[in-house]
Amino acid sequence: MEYKEFGRTGHRSSRVVFGAAAFSEVTQQEADRTLGLLLDHGINHIDTARSYGDSELHVGPWMKSRRSSFFLASKTGMRTKAEALEELKQTLHRLKTDYLDLWQLHFLVDPEEWEVAMGEGGALEAAIEAKEQGLVRFLGVTGHGVDAPKAHLKSLEVYDFDAVLFPYNFTMLQNPAYKEDVSKLLSVCKQRNIAVQTIKALARGEYKPNEKTFATWYDALSDEAAIEKAVHYVLSNQQLFLNSAGDITLLPAVLKAADKPIVQPTEAEMLSLVKQEGMRPLFT
């Protein structure tokens, strides 16, 4: 497993971040088996959210004895200060910890929601207050969809967030406008030493009717060789961290791929993979 400084936080993070959305509908026993897998592969960074079902509840028991082993991140989808602070209180209780390493304003893309969150009495004020009180160490912003990088650039004009998170995979980057927005965001993050997290590395596209296979809300790659190419496509960009997919059954293949020497797939290889797997952009 490769490790890299997570922006300006001082945390030397595993390049793969465990995406604990995979714990939204599992048992504690399944979660605890996953802990063993994470430790075996040297994963030292967990990303969850208050909105991920029972995820925080499953991670919480680990923190009793292993809090110092993980950089722990969660998120709030609330847009007002009062609501966000209440959700943070719940998150800390569920995770059985006194503080988060990273607290993120979740899915902050919609223009109207952005105005509320960034305005007077908004979630950003909650985040700043929580940081001042020592409840969180660093702050971030996340987003889905083709407008996420552009929204993050706007957010970074208002506040100097420590981390961003957005979708990054080969099919999405075939969209010229999206690719340009991603390039601009990566440039700003490099200049300001902001950590860059990516999601949806394994996305094949939306599910076809009655064909849901994984716990993920989207269809995902399952072939081990295909997963390796998708993982290496992301990790070959040394600026990026890869948040694992929201299904624990996909995690072993992701970790196995990340443990190998990272080899950047060629354009021809990725185009062949798209054709072979019937991959489609998840967001348009």
C-alpha cells in the first residue's frame, strides 16, 4: 500500500481510504471482519457520514481501542449551523470519539443549498466553530455529479478547506467540460496543498431495471482485472486518494489492486475496458 501526505493535515494516509458507506446495511460481525482486512492491508483512514445508514454505529466500537490507528472523517448534509452542530453531536456519539480528524460539508453542489450553507447561520459557521472548539481538526467539502468540481472551486473562494472529494474515473473524464473543471480544481488544490479524495472509481454506470447486484446505488465493476485497471487509473495520478466503493464485497479486490505496483493504464487499455464492461458515465 502506498502512503502519501494528506494535504496539509500532517497525516500520512494510505492512498486507499476506506469508504464506510459500505457499512450502511451490514451486521457488526461483518463490519468487524472488515476491520481485520483493513488492518492487514495497512489502511489508516476511514471516511463515513451521518447519512450512511448504520455506518457510524459500526465504526464506533473500533474507536474504543483503535482511535489512534485511523484518521477518522465524517460528513454532515445539514445546511444550517444549528442543524449541522446537532448532527455533529450525534456523529461523535455514534463514533464513540471526542473529535473527528476531518468533518466535511456533504454533497454541497446545489446552488440554493450552497447559499444557505455558506451564508450567515449556515453549516460553514458550524464547521468553523467546531474546529475552534477542538471537536474537529480539519474541514472539507464533498460533491457528486458533473457540477461538483466547479462547486468546490466556488467553495474554496469562500473558505480554505483542507480537503475536497468528487467523482473521478475514465468515463467521466471523457466529458471535456468536466475534465476541464477537474483540471482547474486539481491545480488550485496543488497550489494550496489541499487533499484530493475521489469516488466512483469502479462505476460502470446506472443499474438496468431489476439488475441491482451490489450495495452501491450504481452498477460497479466486479472482475478483478477490470477493478485493477480502474484503481490504477486513479492512483497513477499521485495527487489523488481513492475512496473505496460502498460494498464490502468489492473491498478485497480494490485493496489487492492497490497493493500492487501502480501502473498507469494506457488510453487504449481503458477504451477496451469501457467496451468490454459496457461502461457508461454515471453522471452526465
